[in-house]
Amino acid sequence: MDTPEKPFHCEVESSSDEPKETIVRCHGRLGHQTAGELRETVKPLISQGGTIVIDLTDVNFMDSLGLGTLVSLKVSAINEGYCTLTLVNLTPRVQELFRLTHLTSLFSS
């Protein structure tokens, strides 16, 4: 029996400590229909500085637009200069996608 897929959504948790750390927990499928939601959630956080951690524990699918959105956000954080963006808890399937696209090193810096 198939279980219905839950809609993609993000939960944001920010610390009040310095340096600031914001955790963005993503749930569901990150793809062409949902990548905009992630971008709209994370992009404003980059200008606030500090560390942004995108937790992909509950992301069970990612397509090229989802991947491109993560790359775009990482580049924006690098260009901003005072913000770091990291990914954590990638599923084996998502890890393989990063390996195949040679993007592992971008996100390990």
C-alpha cells in the first residue's frame, strides 16, 4: 500500500546566540514545483549573516531544479561574504546526486 506523499515544506529555527545560526529543515520532494519555496525561505536569511544549515533528512527526492536552487543559494552565501551555508543529513540518494554532478566539493567548503 502506497502512502500519500506529504507536501514540501520548510521549518526555520533561529538561534539568538552570536554567531547566529539558522536551521532550515526541509520535508518532502524538492523539485520543480517546490524549489521556489526553499529559495523564498532561505534567500532573505543570507543577508542576515551567520550560519545557515539546511537539513535534508526528510527530503526523499530532488530533481535538477532542486539541486540548482541549492547551488544558487550556496553561491549567494559565498558572494555575501559573511554567511555560510551548509547541508546536513543528505539521504544516500541525494548524496549520490551530488557525487554524480561533481558538486560535493562545493558544499564541503
